[in-house]
Amino acid sequence: MTNPGGVPMRSHCCPCGVTRREFLKTGGAAVGALTLAGLTWSALRAEEVQFGPAPGRKPLVVKPILAHEIPGRGDKTSWRNWGGIHTQEAANEEAARIQGELEKVKAAADFPVTFLPVDKVRGGGDIAKIQDLADADTILVYAAGAGGDVMDAARKSGKQVLVFIRHKSGPVYLWYEIISPRYLRQHTDLLALKDLTYDDVVVDSLDELTWRLRALGGLKNTLGTRIITIGGASGWCCGQAPQLAKDKWKLDIQDVAYPDLGRMIQAARQDASAVKSARDRAAAYLKEEGITLETSRQFVENAFLLEQVFRGIMNKAGARAMTINSCMGTIMPMAETTACLALSLLNDAGYQAYCESDFVVIPSGILLTQISGRPEFLNDPTYPHQGVITLAHCTAPRKMDGKKPEAARILTHFESDYGAAPKVEMAKGTKVTCVIPDFQEKKWTGFVGEIVDAPFLPICRSQIDVQYKVPDRKIAENMAGFHWMVVYGDYTREVGYAMRKTSIAWENLG
């Protein structure tokens, strides 16, 4: 079936017009994935599904190390390097200063972070003697003195390394003078290292340190994420996308087949307790301030029951992320609603739930949420013009800031005019980060924009017009892939820093 312009109409999630059987042959199945075969509703109920928030992010564990030296005084010779720490007493005072500063960073951080005790070292050989080094994700070297062999040993540990240098925040450090020529450039004119770069050096600023740690924490929580696929993994006509997501991001993809899901939904419908819970939760939701019901109440109640099934599957698998394939067709007769509202509810609870099973864009969503602690909006972009682009989809979360729910109209899913989908009224004037992944997982681009409208066009229900300060042509030229990810706030620094720790390039358009 085609529309008047001759473009194939989307009756299912793969936009290429292939049948489901062809789709599975060409990469729609969970490529290289484990399969959660034979799951039953009774098995899920045995887990006693809770309706509270999802499990939190794992903390980034940081090991601070003070590199210093205690020189002996010489006669008529240069016996000390630059810097204000040349005695054991000064080193002890500095270690206490560092510990106190890091306690303040932890108290103010909007992400989970743990700082191990400060160790003092005077050479690279001391690194191997640090007893709790294996517990750390990141080594934070306070480069007051000593040679580059300390940083060499830190890098060889295989952990992420950050270097902190003092100019005015305390006794000046030796490496304030020589970090660039002697170490980063290795006595050449160009950056000579790949695993320690200009971006990994912080001078004085705890704020600069904090956002880098936020990025590394997000990266830690993204790599190796276990994600449930309902009906297989896809890639919006990029058949290699699931495998690329496994290769680049180490995603642990586990599949639940649609026949198993169908049986679980049917069994849940026969469970009087589950049905009552869904009905009660739906009633409470519809009474919330800012909610307007403009579809059948039964669709909403069925969405809450479906959400309970999805929660149970994730809990059983030890996952906090999921995605559903064929969400514009296969799921509807099984659930007697659409997946839109169920996914929105899960995102508001701190899970990561995506429609369309598009593994081109899913890694960017996982990374954005793990960095920001906020749910993200997977969307269909339109075409940039006059400094504005419309972004729309039917599965937007309401708690876009991670805390306060936005007002929402509960409507049908647009393409099917069926089920329950939220039109979230995202706040005008809100700054947002837009991330644009490419099909090949070679380069992501992004920019910061501002929501200037939340219109109601005859397109996917949740809609925002985003204004940007980048030339339209530049946006158009960098529209790789298909879907975009959006999160409230400016996280372009963190995304860029995390991406530089991967094999995927990053460009901030502005």
C-alpha cells in the first residue's frame, strides 16, 4: 500500500516494505543473541514484580593517587623541580586536601561515584603495590611531581586515567609546566598518546573534573548493558546494526519470541490479581494532574498490564533495558493496545524502553540516560529549515527531567488510530541535547537546541519543534541514520568525552 506520493506506508516496524519472514532472514532476528525461550507468566509472577523505580546506576569507582617527590638538597646545583610539594609533611597535607575535595564532589554529584582513599606514590613501581587498585574503574593522578613513569604505570593498568594539576587551587604542581611537551606530546609537536589526551587533563577546576567523571560513569553503565528484545533485534533496514551494537558497545542482547510474549499476556489476563493491579494503577495515573484521556480507558488498562509483563521479563533476566520489534502491528492484537504508553511508563520509572528495536540508535539512548540520569526521547526527525526541526514519536516519557512529570494527553497511536499513546507536552524554553547516530557506528553527531513549541500535527503524538543555532545545511548534511535521541539538558561535553573512549567518532555541531 502506498500513499499519494508513492511512498510505502508503514504497517510494521521495518520501513523497507519486506515481510516479517524476509525481515528475519535479513537481520531482523536477534543477531548473535541469547534467547529467553519458554518464559511463562507464572515464572514472572514468582519474581513478585515491584512497581517502584528501576535499579539504579552502578557507581564509578575512582582511585586517587598523589604523585610527588622528596628531593634532597644539593649544593650549588639544581636539586628540586618546580612545585610546592617537596616534603613528606607537604605530601600528607596535600593528600588530606585531595580527600576533602573529593568528598565535596561526591556530595554534589548527580551521578553515583565512589572515591577510594588517596595513595601517595613516588614512582611508577609504587602503582603495583596499591592494594585496592583492582577495585577502581578510573585512576585519578594528582601530578604534583615524580616522573612520567607514574602515568605510564597507570595507563598500563588498562583503566581510564585522568590527570589533575594545580595552578592556584593549592600548591602549584610540577606537571602544570611539563604535562604537554614532556608527556602528552612526548617531546614532539603533536599529541603522541591515544589513551591519554588533552581532554584527560584538568587544571584546578572541580567542575571540569566532575563532568568528566559523569561521562565515564555513563560509559561504564552503557558498556555490556543487558537488553531484552521482543520479537528480535533490528536496525531500521541496517541489518548489521545489532551485531555492531554488540561489537562496539558489548551489548548483551536477549530475545523473547512473540509467541512466548503472547502466551504471557494471555495468562496475565487470566490472573485476577494482575488485572486488578493494572486497573488500579491506570486509575491512579489518569487522576494525576495534567493527564487528559482521549482514548478508550480499556486501552490504558491493557497498557498497564503489558507494562507489568515487560517489567517481569526484565526482572527475570536481570535487565533494565528492553525494546520491542514490530510495535506497529504484531503487538496490538496480542496486547489489545499499543506498546506506546507501556514504554513511556517504564522510562518514567527509570528503565530504558524503546520502540522499533532499532539498534542503530539504541546505544546512544542508553549512553545519554546513563550519563544524565534522565529518560530520553527516541524520535523521528523531519527536515531542518529556518533554524527549526520537528521531532516526533509516540513513546515519549513524561519525566523528561528525571523528576517532575509533564502534562500529557493520552490518545491513540497515530498510524493505527488504536491503543494508548502519550502526547507529552514538553516544556517550551527547555534546552535539549540531540544525538544523531549513523548506520555504520563510525561517527555520531549532535547539537544543543531549545524546545520552542509542542505542536499537534497529524504525525506521531509527542512532538517538539527544536530551534538550533547551526546552519540548516550543516544539520541536513549530518543527518546520518534515521532515528535521533533527545534528552533534557546540555550533555554534549559528556557525550563527546565518552565517545572519545570508543572507536566511534563524535562531532558537536554546535
